[in-house]
Amino acid sequence: MIEVTKKAANYAAEKANKVMIDAIAQAYADGYRAGYKDREEEIPVDLRDNKTEYIDLGLPSGTLWATEYEMTKNEEGEKELLFLPYGKAAKYSLPTEEQWNELLEVCKLRGEKSSSGITFYGLRCIGPNGNSVYFRSKGYMEDSRNVAIPDFGGGQVFFWLKDDSEGNEKKAIHVSNWKRENPMTNVIDKVFSGYKLPIRLVR
């Protein structure tokens, strides 16, 4: 009888251990899946698909710039420009102030305007190897309102720079009207981190 009792106790212990192990394994798997799902929902589809194209401008640092601002898809499945507040934009490979300054120092800059000269469409940077990137005037979003787009005049280029400083204002490129004789005017600005700006990636 003692032997049967001992075997029963061992059997119960093994079953209890197995149940505990299975429960821990299931909890781990559930937590992993939940975290992965949250991350997937947070990153727009086009960024997850790694469709960003980069171009070599022949810069001394070897930095490659994305050929366009990042895009996302709307509810109809159509592509549209992605605007993000700084907190979300900072998770991606944003250009630093030094990388932007390298563009200004090494590249030739050309502002593109309407024939009347009133509307500023954007800024083109031509690298030493002849390749170029174009920064379109797409403005930014204050909540759901698009500000500073080229509409019957005006037009301003905005996109985030990497900024590890404290506070609710972060560095961003802000070109309101490029002039050959004074291209540095209002180029780097501090913008409220809750505004949604386009993002241009580097690698």
C-alpha cells in the first residue's frame, strides 16, 4: 500500500509540474503574440514591408538618403504621405543635424518655385556624383489640419531631425523659401513634438 501511495504522489507531482510548465509556456506565447501584434499595429504597413528606396549622393560620410518621404495607406488602400508626431517618428532612422549640414556643405541646392515665383514647391539637393534628392513642400499636420502646403502661394518643407534633448520641442527641417544668396535662413527649427511632420529616412 505504501508503494502505491508513493507512486501516486510521484505521478501527481509530475502532472502538477507539467501543468505548471504548460501554463508558463502558454503565458509566454500569449504575451509574445500580444506584444508583436501591438508593434505591428503601431508601424504602418509600408514601413514594415521595408519598401523605402535610398540613393547615394556621393557624400563623404557615405550616408544614403531616402528618395522620398515615407508613405502609408489610407482606409481605401491608397498611398498617402505619412505624417507622424516626434515620439513615433523617433523610432525610425531620422537624419541628424550633422547629416543635414553635410547636404548643405557638399551638395548644390536649387529651390523650385512656380513661374510666378510666389509658390515654393520644394528644395532639390544635387550630390557630387550627380544624383539628387528632392524635398517637397508638404507642410505638416496640426491635429487633422494640413499647414504650410503650397496652395495659391506659399509652401514650406518640414521633416523631423533626430533630437535626443528633453522637452516638447524637437528639431526639424523648416525651409519656407530657399534663396540662393541666403540658403541657411530658417532651415533648422524647433517644432512642437505633437505636430505631425513628414519623415525622411537615412542609412
